[in-house]
Amino acid sequence: MSVAVRFDDVRKDFGPVRVLHGVSFELAPARIHGLLGENGAGKSTLMKILAGYETATSGDIQVDGTPCRFAGSRDAEAAGIVLIHQEFNLAEHLSIAQNMYLGHEKRQRGMGGWLLDDAAMRAEARHYLAQVGLERDPDTKVRDLIVAEKQLVEIAKALSRRARLLIMDEPTATLTPAETERLFALMAKLKAEGVTLVYISHKLDEVQRVTDDVTVMRDGRFVARAATAELSRQQMANLMVGRDVSDMFPARAPVADNAPVALKVEGLVVPGWVGAQGGLAFEVRAGEVLGFAGLVGAGRTEAFEAIVGLRARTAGTIDMAGRRVTLKNPRDAMRHGLTYLSEDRKGKGLHVDLNLQDNLTLMTLERYAHPLLDLKAGRDALEKAVRDFGIRTGDLASRARMLSGGNQQKLALAKFLQPDPRVIVLDEPTRGVDVGAKRDIYFLIHRLAAEGRAVIVISSELIELIGLCHRVAVMRAGQLVATLGIGHLTEEELIAHATGTH
Ligand SMILES: Nc1ncnc2c1ncn2[C@@H]1O[C@H](COP(=O)(O)OP(=O)(O)OP(=O)(O)O)[C@@H](O)[C@H]1O
Ligand SMILES: [Mg+2]
């Protein structure tokens, strides 16, 4: 069997912390390889080494039988190895086309090759954007794109590099089902053309569908490899975590009959919504977990951004615990006891260049403002958060950027719960989070509800909403089209309402 990639005893230390402990395995050519592992297992790090973004502390990597040690990602790209980053790697102030050709600019022939060939870059960018299904002008600035669109730009950019080995780190975390399908079709096409693909994902149903082989890592080590067809999803989960992870969802304590309404929204209209009659109205009670389902673009994120003042609204009233409130911005909302954890964690959730403690305490600085208590209290809060949320970090003093993707997610969640809110809105709280940590988050949500808080969960994972919520509100085109209680929560029902085929 010919080998596309061979890892031989690859180690990686970040300062005193060892994150890869001698990883050895092989990837066969022209196949789709799933790479699984818990948050912090070392998947992204290993792939960054392969693609020249990091260097191994020791060990060897061979590609097609040739030992490789890349000086940088350009070097790796020249050898046909391209990585699509989990945390996007785009320059926000540049256009889509500029991002795609950054460092690979096309130049006009003649004139000594000095002039950029903008027209050619735009035309080619258009071609690859069409392949991934992104209908945007290549001149659009990346900062004006929503998260899913940024992901599509990353993929288009990688395609334009014509990789022989294409590594995708959580590419579908932010995509709609239709975009995901298109990506899978693209992957199949690339495989047929002889490209080797690595697919990292926590969505085990997708791993099962699209990969040929699965490799599992745990705690910086290789633990298993199998043909995908030989493993059930449960077996994949158990291999990742190293123990049995069934019972994903906690039992739902019933909401007390006399539980007060914690948040009531009426007549909410956001500019751009079509056909919203009388606006959006809903309420959630203390102790209740209320889900919001809907297709991407149904207006769920917009609605809550409007409620906390992150976005304009044309009409609507908000009552909290029976009192009318005006929320001009997220700080205002927080002061009234409402926090909203944005789905765009990198843009709006964390400051990746600050350390963990500063991130955690940023929203509640007043509490830590006594000069002497300050450090100790902040440190205690961090230690508690690391324990409560199972944040894996080798070093408590590190910057948020150093955390693995899923662990950044957990930190963001911890941060947003610091102000001790009464109403908690979580937008896609388990995106990019491993199965074990997902379960932890589900149990946490129910703990918060049991303490008398109201929790709102916006999610595109129906199984999650069905397993977790007391009621699920379904939105379509800025309207609430149905609210289903526990006995009526099925995937078919939710999809039928979300798509309007009910
Ligand atoms: N630049 C860095 N400095 C210090 N530690 C780092 C750095 N990059 C990664 N790490 C650590 O290496 C470990 C492995 O991280 P990695 O990002 O490879 O995990 P992962 O398997 O991709 O997880 P996830 O599923 O959450 O994306 C983590 O403990 C992380 O904190
Ligand atoms: Mg990762």
C-alpha cells in the first residue's frame, strides 16, 4: 500500500507543556480520513505541523515517502499540503479576493511582472466561490461576512491552492445543511481526482457518512484506527473519551406551575424581516429551558442580538421579571440580568490575545476592582471555571489563543456566566465541542435552570434541542411559527415547521 502521509513519533512541546507525546500513524492516499479526539487531544496541532504552521519538537513526517520539514505554510502549500483552519485565518479588513490570493498574488504579464492582475484574481475567485456556493462579490470585505460565509471563503481559498492533501479542521461547524452537502460533494470529487483528505469534526454523524477511515487521538497520543464502516457512533465516542458516554442528556425537572416569567418579549421586529405580522412574541419562565429552532436565516440570532441591543429593532417591548426594561447594549442587558453568548465566539465572545483570567473577569471588573483582593479573587474564579467547565489548559497563565477550539468555547461560556445572570441566552453553545464536553454543558444548563434561571438555547442540532429543552420555539423568516412541548418534540415535526412543509 502506498502511503500519503506517515507520522513517526511526532512530539510537540509548548514551553514546558507537552501536547503531542510521540504520535505515529499513516494516512493512505486518495481517501477521506476522519480525525477524532476530545477538545485538546492535539488534532489541530498535529495538522498544523503537517501543514507547516508549527514545527514539531521531534519526530518525522513523510509525505509520499519523502521526509518533510516545512519552514512555513507557504512551503507546505508548494508541496501541495493545504490546511483549512478551525479558527479562521482571514484578514478582516481585506476583500474576499485579496484574502484568497494573499501571498499568492497574480501579476500581469509584461511590465516586469510588477502590476497585480486584479481582474484575473477576481475572476478566479468567482469561480471558486461558485464551487462552494457563496454568492458574494469577491470585492466584499471579509468583516462584512457572517461566520458561515467566512468558512466558505476559507474553503474556496484552499481549493484555489489545488492541494494534493487537503486538511479540513471542523469545516462544517458553522455551515447550513445545504452548504454542508455541497462541501461533501466537493470532497467526493476531490477524492476521485486523487486528493487525500483529512476531516476533523465533532459531528460523528458526518464523520460516519463521509469518511473512509477513522483515526482517534486522545491526550496527545494515537489510540485507534479503523475503517469507518466498522465503528458505530457510540464506539467512536467511547474511543475518543476513553470511557462510556451514553446518557447524554440530564432528566428534565418540570417547570413549577407558579414559576415567574423571567423574560417576556412582544412585537419584536428587526429591520429586514419580511412578513413579520405583529412581530415576534415569546416568554420564558424561571427554571425553564427554551429552545429556538429554525433554518439559518430564520432570524434567531438577529432576534436575540436585537433584544440585547447589538442590532437595531424597529419595534418591540421587553419585560424582565414583570418589569418593562430598555436594553441599549449588552452591558445594559447584563445589568438587568440577561446575558447573550454570541455564536461568533471569536469576533464577539473572547479576546484571544488576553489571558484566560482577564477574559473571564472582563464582564465583571467591578467585582475584582479592590486592589488587594483583585488578583486572588480573579485567580480563584479562573480555577473554579476551569474545574466547573473542564477547560483543558496546560498553563493557567496562557492567552486564550493557546486553547484548543473546543476549550475556547468552554471559556466563553464560563465568561458569560460570571455576571450571575437570571436569563441566559446561548447561541450554538456546543459548536465544536467534543461529546464528553457536550454532555457536561447539557448538565450545566440544567443545573442553571434548577437554580431558578431561565435558559434559552439557539441550536441547529435538533437532537440537542429535543433532548434538552422543555419547549422549543420554531422560527421561520422572522416569525415564530410553532412552539412544541416535550411530548411533541421530534425531528420530523421541527423540520416540517422550520421549512414550512407542515
Ligand atoms: N500555541 C500554543 N501554546 C500553548 N499551548 C497550545 C498552543 N496551541 C495548542 N496548545 C495546547 O495544545 C493542546 C492541543 O490543542 P489542539 O488545538 O491541537 O486540540 P484539538 O484536538 O484540535 O482540540 P479541539 O477539538 O478543541 O479543536 C491543548 O491543550 C492546547 O491548549
Ligand atoms: Mg482543534
